[in-house]
Amino acid sequence: MSKDIADEQRITILGGGPAGLAMGMYGRRERLDVQLYEANNEVGGNARTLRLGPFRYDTGAHRWHDKDAEITADVKALLGDDLRLVDAPSQICWRGRRIDFPLAPYDLMRKLPWSLLGRISREQFSIPRVSVGAEHFHEMALQSYGPTLANLFLLNYTEKLWGTDSSELSPRVAGDRLEGLDLKTFFLEAFGSRIGKARHLDGSFYYPKYGYGQITDATADAAGRENIRTGARITRLVHDGRRIMHVEVNGEEIADVETVVSTLPLTILLRQLHPAPPEEVLALADSIRFRNLRLVVLGLDRPHVTRNASLYFPERSVPFTRLYEPKNRSADTAPADQTVVVLERPCQSDDDAWTQPDDALFEAACDLLETQGLAHRDEVVAREHHAMPFAYPILEVGAADVAAEIRDYLDRFENLHLLGRSAGFAYTHVHELYAEAKALAGELVGSAVAR
């Protein structure tokens, strides 16, 4: 490949979240001419680290999963010694107990009543070792853990998180969380030892010294800050039925394009096309739903709340689904004698929770800390709130087929590529987004050479 050939191809990237930034970084490494547009005033999307006085916290319980050695090596090259290996497992708060999550038999043996343990043990003989052919999450959870464990810890939580009945959710919402608990493992751990427990506990991961946003910032630097425009909302994508010809920025500026990589939510991308797609395609978009998040951030005058990466709340009486404490990922995110916690409240745009006053949400968060024995409201020394629309796609049964139909329509635009969680309508990890961006950059260079 010659530098001149690659430089002739200009890549216009829509969206400055992790997927867009990764595309910018890998595109630049391939010596492509990249230009990224981000609607907000800073890049990072939902993977930023923010400051609240002396505290640092992430806009999500993020961590870097070391499941692709090549991609992890790329991120290590960006951050050096600031990317650290962390061992901080998560737990479920249930009836005053803390249960390891993902579920571990040895832990269940110590914390559940014998009557429940007997029932759970008997169920392990009648469930498959792995979920086979499940049509929805409810069925998958029963096949993976049996009815007792599924109903105690998984189904209620999942329905709170996604705002949808578990029988209407795709098995894909589980990701890899239900792997590793089979009959052999159950009895080996329950009646043997803890050897091998970490095999299915997701307690080890990489995390940056000053918060997950360090990965975002380093990726943006590698993409070239001069190639990134913030405060640049895409308001139209003008096409001729075969190619995207140019994009309209902020309703007034026109930019010609050659190759477009969109990380925008599918529904937003479709609505920006001009001429507009057929009504039947727009109707498909109307059936696609995304989940919003509200975050409550509390700085606390105590060294720690827990030692966990995250705490999960499956009970419906608790309005929040998860609490994470950044200090358990990195001690550099808070002073030695203080800590900060973030609580997540999933909701839809038409929910009362989405429009609930901030003060009411703060009070609910403080109530939770006190009722769970985590902290007292008089220990709160700082507070903040964030509303995060389009936090992640709701993977309902059939939604993948609808998304595939939309992508089939978009395939007619030969210079348009989709990348990322919202664009692909898939609940993917960030390391997977980086791998997809790296592969796409290579493909685009290859197509330039072929021409």
C-alpha cells in the first residue's frame, strides 16, 4: 500500500463515542484521511470520566475486558502503566445478604438457607449444562440456572434493567453473564472447594488510573484532535439513492463526503436521510427502542462503601438497578478518606422516572444507601445528576430481525458503513467495538488499493 492511495480516501465518522473514536484511531493508523463529527461539546459518549470536586467517576460502570489480546495490546500501548489489572468482583444485594455475581455455588452455599440450597441442587439435575435453543431470556435463564436461582436473582433484575418482561427479551441480553455454571461446576464448588471459582466470575479486568475516560481521551488523541469537531450535530445525510453525497452539520453547513462510517443510533440515522426512506422503513424504526439512564452521583465522607466493582439490586422495591464505586477500580479516583458512588436508574422517555425532579432522585438514592446499610445521608458532601438518553438498545425478541431489515435497506448506500452498539443494535463490549473498527479500517484501505 502506498501512502498516496490511502490518503486519497476521506472517512467521515458520525459520532464521537467509543466506536467513532476507535474508527478515527485505526483509520489514522492506516493513513486514511479521517474527519469525525460529534454533536456534544466533548467526545466519549457514554464512556467518559467526569469530575465532581476531588472525585472522578465514569458515566457507566465501565471496565476493559481482556478478551482480545491484540486489541488489549493496542490500548496498553495508549495508556502504558496507567492501565492496571484490577480484581474487584461484583455482588447482588438480596434480603440483607451480598451474593457474588455471576453466581458461584460455593458462595451460595454459605449465604442461602438450606431449604433453598436443596431445591437449587435438585434443579441442577434437570437443566441443560448450557442453554440450548432458548427463544427468549426467560427461557434461557431457566435453562442456565434453574427456576429457583433464575427467579431469585436474574429475572426481576433483568426486567428492571430493560423495562420489559423477560419473556419478551432476546437471549442476547445476557451477553456472556450466564456462562460457566453447569452441573459439574455447581457440585465441585458447592461441596468441594473454591478452586476454579474465578473461571466464571468476572472479577478481574483492566481499568485506567484516572478513570475509564482515559481510554477515551487517549483514543481521541490517537485519532488526532485536529480531525475531531465537537458541537457538530448531523442534521441531514443527502443521498442519490446509491451513495451518501454530503452531510449537513448543525442545519446550515454542508460537507461533501466520500466514505461515511456512522455510529449513530439506527433510528436517528434513518430520520436524517434525505430524501427520506419509504414509510415502511420508517415504521420499522419506530418499533426499535432504546433505554435511557439517569445517574445519581454522591461524594461521601467515608473511605469506602463496599469493596465491590458493582452492587446489583434485583428487588422491584428498589428503584435503582446498580451502584458502582470508582475507588474500587482505582484508588486515584477519590481522596484516601472519601469515596464516590454512582447509582443507575434505567427508564424510558415516557416514564415518570425520566422526568422525576433531581431532588427526588437524590432522596431516593440516599434512602437506598441507608436501608442497605451502606452510608448515611449526612455523609454526602457532593452530589450530581446526569440524564443519558439512548444509553443502550433494548434487545427485544424480534428486534434483531427488525434491525437487520433496516440494515438491508441501508446496504444500498455503497459508501455507508455502520459501526458500534447503537448503529448495529447489539449489546457489545468496547473491546469488540475496537476490534470491529480495526477490521473496518483495514477493509477500507484494501478497497482503496483495489481501486
